[in-house]
Amino acid sequence: MSNEFRNAFSGFRQELLDGVRASVQSRSDDAAFEERVIGIENATSAMLELNVEEDKIIQMLQKYWDLRLSEAKMLIERQKSE
């Protein structure tokens, strides 16, 4: 094999490897995000079950999970309907 061919193939191999790594990282990021959402939903359900005032739940969601007011309200409504 010529050096030119080896260099071209080596570059292709590296691009392929980088693509695989990026794909794996993306799936890992998606899984971490899903796990975070499940944790927030569970905490919200638990607070509702304990009859914590909705304003207090919203404060907790904003403080500990950095949710926006609209996100917190939507989450509470969704958890109440389940």
C-alpha cells in the first residue's frame, strides 16, 4: 500500500471512529436527560401526594431543578392528571 492510501484510510478511520463516539455520547446525553426528567416527575408526584402547597412545589422545582414557572406549572398539572 502506498503512503498516500494509508494516510487517506487512516483519516477515514478516524472520522468513522469520531462519528461512533459522537453517537454514543449523544445516546448517553439523552439517557441522562431522561433520567433527570423522571427524577423531577417523581419528586413532583411525591410532593403532591404529601399535599404540599402548589406554590411551594413550584418554588422547589425552580430552586432545585431550575425550571421556569411555566414548566413547573405544566409539570404539576400533568402529574395531577396521572
